[in-house]
Amino acid sequence: MKQIPFNRPYLSGKEAANFDDLLRSNRFAGPGPFGIICEEKLGALLGNPAVLMTSSCTHALEMTALLSGIGPGDEVIMPSFTFVSMANAFVLRGAVPVFVDIRPGDMNIDPTAIEGAITSKTRALVVMHYAGMACEMDTILALSRKHELILIEDAAHCIGASYKGRPLGTFGDLATFSFHESKNIHCGEGGALVINRPEWLPLARQIREKGTNRPDFIRGEVAFYEWTGVGSSYLLGEPSTAFLAAQLDEVATVTQERKRIFDRYVALLSPLEKAGKLELPNPIVGSEHNGHIFFIKLEDGSSRNQLADFLANRSISAYFHYIPLHASLAGKAFCRFEGTDNFTTKESERLLRLPIYPGLGDADLKYISEAIEVFFQTVD
Ligand SMILES: Cc1ncc(COP(=O)(O)O)c(C=O)c1O
């Protein structure tokens, strides 16, 4: 039987040549020449903000909490339908994540739920563009300015995606990207921090270097380096940046291919949507997504699970996504949900992600959508 994995990590074909250069250079710790190439290439894709490569998006998020000076007693507003790293970054600083509801069409934070969650303790607003589909950034920017909140974008899914022509990851004071192998381009494990407040760059470099002024020492600006503040080891090593540098030129090609597959799914599954069997993603006007995730939504959690099992029996891997953080063990202990959970729980239970990666052929897409059609005929 045909096996269709959920993801196939992308390879540009140029990775081996970069590894040859790396081995010849005999230089492996970050940030070296490949790290700088990645920062320049990613910066160029984003319109040249300051970029620091990091060991993961999780670590970049931890850096946002440190840079924002967030600490005990502070509150940070974020969606509950998100990855655990977002909340953890602030819990590690002793702050309280305050969750608000999402909107069903794109699974992104509901801007109308934000103001009701703001208190005198609120310091930051963190948004996540699910599946590379932009949040309602005009409203979110206006709210963060009005209430003087630090705005952080978790752009883990967002390479190559934009809102009203502007790349995601350039709206917030800070933004984070992931280059985990599940992402559109990757280096196994890796991430980046985007700093749209240039005055924070020197501190960000020190935080990334274990809380030392080693970056100044390397540039010859100080005679020795010492412990200067709170930090950790957030650098990305040269083997990883050599791998990623080989992929950063391919963002446009990868995005185009993934969007082609996304659009093909939409064409193949639209009849089922029209028949009321499932729902398709509905990005907001102005959002130019990057085909990172293709999801469908079923009537409820039980039919979603039945379909996932049905597809697994046909060797098609399809997965749900985040269990809302406020429903998790740690979420209950460290965080609170503000307002009504109209959609977070209900929509996350109904969501199923289908395979999407360059190389997924039309025959595979037809095989998957026919299997979904057969599922609905079976349950009808
Ligand atoms: C929205 C979001 N943020 C952050 C992360 C963490 O990324 P990383 O694995 O690079 O730490 C993920 C992981 O998939 C994610 O989905």
C-alpha cells in the first residue's frame, strides 16, 4: 500500500557543498561565516531588520522574555492554541501567561478578545501566525501601541509569508522563527530572533552568549570578556547554519510549491466543504500564507479522530495540533484564560492536518482526498 508520510524534511541539494566548505574551514562554533550568511540572507528576506540565529525558536522566545525585561508579577497576553514554548518562555521568568480566544477561520488570536484581558500588570502581547496565515496585524499593532505593550510575533511557521505585502516577523518589536525539520526550510533544529528595536541588539547578543560581553571581545572592543547579565547558550553552531544557508535561497521556490499543493487540496476538497462534511482554512484578506500547514476541520473531535484512524489504516499520516495550553497540566498551574473559550477548545478538537511537503504529487493528493471522500461515505 502507498505510504504517505506527514512531512518530508526539505533538501535543496546544496547542503553537501556547504558541508565540504565547512570541513575545510575547520570552524564549527557559532556565530561563524555561515551563521553570518544566514543572518544576512534571512535579514534580506525580511527587509533587513537585525537578525540573530538561535539554537531553536523555543530559545528565541526565551530571549524575547529576557529582552523585554519581563519578570515576576507581569502578565503576557497570548492565545491558548499555540505551542508550549511560547508560554514556557514567560513562565521561566516568573510571569503569568494570560490566554485569550482564537478565531475559527484561521485559528489565530481574536483581536477583539485582547482588550478585555489587559490589566495594570500586562507588559506584552504575543501573537502566533498559525500555519503561516497572518493574524489581523493592523488591529493588533494599534492595540499594542494604544496600551504600550511590547509586541512579540511567534513567526515559527512564517518564512515566506506576509500581511498586506509586509513579511510576517517584521511587525513586532521582536519576532521568532523556527528552522526545525518540520518547517518549510530547516536545519534539523534551529531558530532566529528578529529585533525590530535596534537599541536591543547589543543586549540580545550578550544574552545569546551566556550573558557575557564576548561579542564585544570578539570585535576587539574590550580586552577580556566577563559575565554581564542573565543569559544562556542560545547560539546556533556552524554545521546547522551551513545546512540552513543552503536552503535560504530557496524560500520562494518552496513557498510556491507548497502553495500549489495547498490550492490543489482546496480544489479537491471543496465539494466536501460544500456538502457540509468539513471546513477548509480561511485566511484573512491581506494574508499571503506560505503553505506551511494544510488543515481541515470536522464536525467534532470524535469524527476528527475517526478520520485520522481511517487515514492511518490507508498509510496516510494526518495529525491533530496543539492541545490548548489552558487545558494542560502546566497551563492550569501557571496561567489563566481570560474571557470566554468560544473557539479554542472546540476548534482545536476538530482540526486535522494533512500531509504537505514539496514532492507530494498529484496522484498522492488524489489518493488522500479520495480516502477522505470514502470516509464520509462510510460514516453516512
Ligand atoms: C508556533 C510555534 N512556536 C514555537 C515552536 C518551537 O520551535 P522550535 O522547535 O524551533 O523550538 C513551534 C514548534 O513547532 C511552534 O509551532
